[in-house]
Amino acid sequence: MSGEVLRLEGVVIRREGAVLLGGVDWTVDEGERWVVIGPNGAGKTTLLQVAATTLYPTEGRVEVLGERLGQTDVFELRPRIGFASASVAEKVPSGETVMDLVLTASYAILGRWQEEYDSTDVGRAVALLEALGCTELVRRRFATLSEGERKRVQIARALMPDPELLLLDEPAAGLDLGAREELVGRLARLAEDPAAPAMVLVTHHLEEVPPGFTHALLLRRGGVVAAGKVDEVLTGGNLSDCFGIPLQVEQHNGRWYARSALA
């Protein structure tokens, strides 16, 4: 599979005099699973917002699923993109149930109103929640869930419209060790599924990279440090340049680990 699902050419994002992204070139193809890594302020979330069509570039060209931003109706494009992030979770209405939160992803909206959903929609929502270990949460209000439960429900929501591109912004942030490892395992199984969409996952931590991810992009201060196949990018030298400290990198059973080379 080699069809492009995402292309950024010379993308610059400026806000109030600050450069959040500076001349980023990046391409994601069908079947690829990308991890985007970098320190705080590197531009990772900004990059994902561009990919999700919620942020337009100041300069440069962006094509998502064959459509160029600025020349297409993003409201028709967004249902083809699965997006899970803290910014989405913050906008969920306080009374929204887990089932309704997942169902409304079919229309790329938050807050159920008068949309019609048939038994096929409900069946898919239930199956996704079950696959992510959330069966018992169907009737719960999203606002009452633990952080780990919220993360899994958001991923089910992101998968609901059968997207062609899945974007996950720090899905393991705020989780304890057990919840993190459970989530990484579920994402690894998703990454190994040939029917799964192209995936992009943002994280600060190498330990959160699920097995099965094929490519990596390293960002620092809005610029690309390295990009390409995961084994070629996640090296001690590249990660040391990315985080600004000497790091040693190890891989064991498909998982990645980093520690200071000064210890």
C-alpha cells in the first residue's frame, strides 16, 4: 500500500510572532504507523492539529486524503479522519454518555442532538468499545470516567467513522503504569491489523511507542530533526539532538527505552 494520506510541504505556523512549526515537510502513506516524538514546545500537537484540519498553515501546502486545505470543505473531510486528543475531550458536553460520544463521531460532532443512528451504527459502536475494554462503560457519562477509561473511549470514538487516517495526541498522558501498559498493548494490536487506517501517534516518551509502529518523526522547536523508518530514526544520536541531552536508546521485544548517557 503506497497511496498518500497526508502530505505537508514547507508548512509554517506562526502565532503572535512565535514560530510553532518552521518549514515542515512530511508524508504519510497508507498502512504506515507513525510516532511523533519531541520535548514540550516542539510543535507536536500543532502538527497534529494541521493533520486533523483544525489548524491552517501560515505558509506551505497541506494535503489530507487527497484534498488540499484551503480548497476543500473540511466539514466533509473531517469524518474521514479519526482524532483523539485532550482538546476534544475538553469539549465533550457534561451529560454526554459514552455511547452517544462514540456514535456522534459518525458526523464529526460533539453532543448528540437529532441525528439518526441505525442498528448498524449502534452495533459498530458497541464492538469498538468492547475491543477497547469499555463494554461496561456504555451507559456511563463520559465526565464520570477515569483518565484511563477516557483515553480508551476516545480511541473508540476516533475509530467509529472507519477513518482513513487515525490521529492520537498523547493517548497515554496522565495514565498510571498499569493503564499505560494496557493501552500500549491495545494500540500495538491495532497497529498490527492490516485493515487499520494509517496512524499517527504523538508522545513525549519513547516507552509509549507501541510495537508495530513503522515510522518516526522527531521534532524540536518546530523543526524536523529526523524522519523515516523507526529503526533508523530512534537512535541515541537523533534523540540526543531532539531532546538536547545525551541519551542512550535500547530496544527490547518491540519496545523502546531511553535513559541519560550521563548516569
